[in-house]
Amino acid sequence: MSRKKKTESKSKKRTKKTTSTVRFPSKILLPVGAFLQGQLKKLERRKKDIESEDPFKDTSRLSDNASPDADAAEQFGHARTTAIKEQLDRKIVQTKKAMSRVKVGKYGLCENCGKMIDTDRLMIYPEATFCVSCEKKKEKKKK
């Protein structure tokens, strides 16, 4: 066998190991899915509450001839609510993604490397879809 073919067969073997089809029974992941569903409802409720706090949504506010301090307070309030809404949107997307991984039996497995995500990480951050080392690599790429 040529050197090239040996290298190709070795790389195929490595690929097969990392792409194993580990799936967890739905019975095991059912409580996790219920927890994530509850978290999603809380996040969506919080988003509605924040949207109602936006001063720009207030129909009774004066848009003309407002004093500078009132205008500044409205601008600050709007910027605050917008930032919080963006964070909530990201968290909602992450939670939905984790819920879909529960449905297919892949919850708790890293999306990138396929290894188990540390349970301590999942306890603190239940919507995690990457293990710590893959998350660090992803963050380094962003910088």
C-alpha cells in the first residue's frame, strides 16, 4: 500500500471516531427538555416586559419640545432596553437550539468535537452546545 493511501485510511479512521452517533434515550433527557422549556417561557416573558419599558414605545411621550434632560433619559432608557432585548434574543436562540438537541438525543454532546460537555458546565449554563475547549477555540477566532 502506498504511503498516501495509508495516510488516507488513518485519517478516515480518526474521522469515524470523532463522528460517532451517540444518542441519549428521550427518557433521560425529558427533565432537561422540560427545564429548558420553562427557561424559554421565562425569557420570552422577560423580553415582553422589557419591550414595555422602552420609553420610545410610550405613546403619551412628547417627541417635540422635550427638555434636554427628559430627552437624554429617554435615549438612555431606549439604549438600555435595546441592549437587554438583544441579550435576551441571543439567550432565546441558544435555549431553542439546546431544546432541539434534546429532541434528537444530542444534548450534552459538543457540536464541534462530539465529546461530552462537562456536567458542571451544563448545570451553570444548560443551553451550552460546546465543550469548554471548543468554546475557547471559538472565542479565540472571534478576537
